[in-house]
Amino acid sequence: MRRLLLLTGAIVLVDTAFFTALTPLLPHYVDKLDLGKAGAGVLQAMYPAGALLAAIPGGMAAARFGVRRTVLTGLALLAVTTTIFGVANVAWLLDLARFVQGVSSAFSWTGALAWLVAAAPPGRRGQLIGAAMGTAIAGALFGPVLGAVASYTGTGPAFGAVAALAVALAVAAWRSPAATPQTAQPLKMLFRALGARRVQIAMWLCALPALLFGNLSVLAPLRLSHLGWSAAAIGGTYLVMAGIEAGWAPFLGRASDHFGRFPPLRAALAASAAVTLVLPWPHNPWILAAVIVG
């Protein structure tokens, strides 16, 4: 079980690291390829777009073909597209590589977490999933550092190292035992669940912070670059933000247990609205960085 947890954690760490690695590099691509804000937004959005469209197919693949094959598919796509992203110098190829990376994310995450849940004892599933999510946060912390390193070494060597790590994880996954696929549930059960009001509310509560994060991950680094900050400084800002987020998570969990789910949700939504309103106004990079971190 420990080996499987380490494998799952490594997979989600690499995935989230590459997702956040682009943030400090956006000004570089905007200047190099003359993308503009719209082009930068498209480049950033390709990854979650691929993950969104492949989420259900990834789950179906895990149920039909098994979790190991699903993970191997995701890691193979990640290795190939990360290499392409590191050497590409045209916008459409970067967009395409980023989109397929999102597809790979859906397959590797779905397969890895399903693998872990299927192998975990019933009394430890929550603990093990929490540990895997902790490594995902660690990946989000490391991503801006990877992007900052790539700004100095070049994207080819930095992202080539990520591709090599994906290949190593694929070898480890191939050598790990996995359960035989069970009979898949009918697809109509998914659409029935999507009609439930509680599921719809939960989806909106996931979508709203994602929209805010999309603004922060595109407009904020471009603004910080315009105000004179380097890729390393931008990466450091997002590293601090992710660290604070990771530190707050246990306290928010306890608050939810103590006060119920809705008071922390209301407070978070109010804070998100405030940040969205304030974000365009700072002309000092330190103040803008404080708004981003807050």
C-alpha cells in the first residue's frame, strides 16, 4: 500500500506541477510569440479544457480497461506533449500540446486515484486520498519554481526533465499490481446524478473559484511582468500563495466540522468577490503580489 501511495502521489505531483509551471512563463510566451492577453488566456485555458473534456472518458476507460492502462495512457501522453511543449515555438502547437496535457491529466488522475481507492482498506480510504491530495498541493507549490527554473535554463531542458520523470513513473506503474476491471456502471447513472440539485450546487462551487484562479493565473503574472518583476519573482509569489493555501486547508476543514459547511463557503465567496474587484487597481507590484497571495 505504501508503494502504491507513493506512486499515486508522484503522479498527481508531476501533473499539478506542470499545470502551475506555466504561470511565471506567460510573460515570456507573450513577448516571444506576440500572443496578447487573449492568446495568453487561450494557452492557459487549453490544459483545463482538455481535462474537462476527457474527465468522463477517463473514468470510463478506468472502468473498462483497468486503472493501470488508464494511468499508462495518461503518463505516455504527458511525456510526449511535455517534450513538444518544451521545444515548440509557434502558438498553435503550444496550444495543442497544452490541450493534450489536460487530456493526459484526466486519465492519469482518474486512473491513479481509482487505483488507490480500490486497493485501500475501507477504514483508510479518506486518509490515503488526503495524503494524495497533499502531494497535489506540493506539486502546485513546485510548479512555479519549475517555471522560474525554465526561464533561466530554457524550456527544453526543464520540461524534458519532466517528460523523463513521466516515463520513469510509467515504468513503475507497469510493474505495480492492479485489480482486474469490474463491470462498469451504466452511463445513465452519471446523467441522473448531474440532475441532482446538491451535485449542481457542488459543481458551481467548484467552478467559481476556478474562474477566479483563471484570472489570477493569466492577468496577474502579465501585470506583474509589466510592473517590472522577473519570472523568478512571479514564481515566488505563486509559491507563497500555494503555501498559504496548503496551510489554511486544515483550519478550514476544522471550521467546516465545527460551524457547518456553509459559513466557511460564504466567507470564501465574499473574499473571492473582494479580490476580483481589487485585482485591477494596484500599480505597485508589492501591493499586487499581496492581493494575489491574500
